[in-house]
Amino acid sequence: MAEGLSWKNNMYRITMEKEQLEQAYKALVESNAELKVEYNEACTQLKESDRLLGEKLQRVKQLSEELKQVKSKYAELESAATTVVDFIYPTTPGVQAQQLVEHLQTVPSKFIAYVRKTCSIVGTQILAVVQSFYPTAELDEVPDGKSEDCTQEQFEEYEQTLKPIVNKVVAKLDLS
């Protein structure tokens, strides 16, 4: 009888183990189904992430190209601005140069001063040429403008007549 009991115990034990294995298998099947759902969701998210990454990389490439163009335009502008600044502010040895932007901000007033100086030089030289031909000419009233008895039409006619002569004189002027 001990043998029958042992056999019966083994049978109960095997049956219990079988039920436990079936429950474990059922839990694994459920877990596998959940994992498949999670895997599919992860794949969908990965595809969306890849799509977004592709868009962002394309945008970065586009912005990089725009940056290159902006840098190129900046270099052109800086070169042109430097030319203007160097003309208005000739470099003097031993004097520390200001920033380009600071110089550019003062260019309009410096340019006006330069034009005034140039006009002064040109005006002086032209009046000196006139005085050399007509030493007795009274030029003191020239700063007041045209003569009172000269009409606007006459003045404009004088301007047109004298323009070619003035251009020849200006071409020969020493503007230094």
C-alpha cells in the first residue's frame, strides 16, 4: 500500500505541476500578447520618429544653406563697409581703430564734412581761376548767390553753358 500511496502522491504532484505549468503558460501567452501590442506601438512610434527626424534634418540642411548665404552676404557687406570706412577714416599709425559699426554710424556726418571740404577746395580753385582771368572782378558778393538783376532762367542758362567748362576744370583739379 505504501507503493500505491506514493504513486497517488506522485500523481497529485504531477497534476498540480501540470496546472501550475498551464497557468504559467496562460500568463506567458497573455504577456506575449501584451508585448506584441507594445512592440507594434513602439514600431509605430519609431516610424513617426524617423519621419520627424528626416524632416528636422532637411530643415537643418536648409538652415545651414541659408546661413552660408547670410555669411557670404555679410562678408560682402563687411568688405564694402570697410572700403567706405577706410576712405572716410584713413588709418593712422599708432591710433587704435574703432569698431567697423561705430565708424559706419558716423560716416554720414563725416561724409558731409568731406563733401564740404571738397566743395571748398573746388570752389576756391575755380574762383581763383576766374580771378586770374579777371583780376578786378569783385567776388565778395559771390557767397550771397546770384546777382539780383539775374533771372532764374538766365541763371539756369549760365549753368548749362558753363557745365562743360566746369567739368574740364574739375578734371584738372588737385583734390588732395
